[in-house]
Amino acid sequence: MSNKEFSLYLVPKVSSICDEIVNYYKVSYKKAREILYNSKLYTMLEKENTKMWYFSYFMLFDMLKGEIETGVLNAPRD
């Protein structure tokens, strides 16, 4: 998949996850982006070969909540 094609998947996921962060944690959108971009989840999500972008934004947000609460990212395995 090309970088352009990959970004077509990534951008809406990031936006939806940030919306969930704003609603759940009651923070600004700017703070939500900061939280996401500094997470282990985002480090994996931005790499196409991890296939994290296959997951729904809701599942990704749930993984992010777990990471925030425990400091550990629990990603599903094949």
C-alpha cells in the first residue's frame, strides 16, 4: 500500500480516536492529539506493517485507555 493510500485509513482513525479522548477525558482537542501522538498505540498505528489500522477506532480507543491506565499497550495478537 502506498503512503497516500495508508494516510486515507490513518487520518479518519486518528480524528475519531481524538474525538473519543475529548469526550471521555474532558480535554481539549489539542490535548487529545498530544495524548494520542505520545502513546505507544500511535507509534504502532502509524506503521502500516503493524496492521493496527485494521481495528475499529473504538477498539483502538479502548486499547489507548488501557495504555493510559496501566502504562502497557495490550494489542490483540493473531
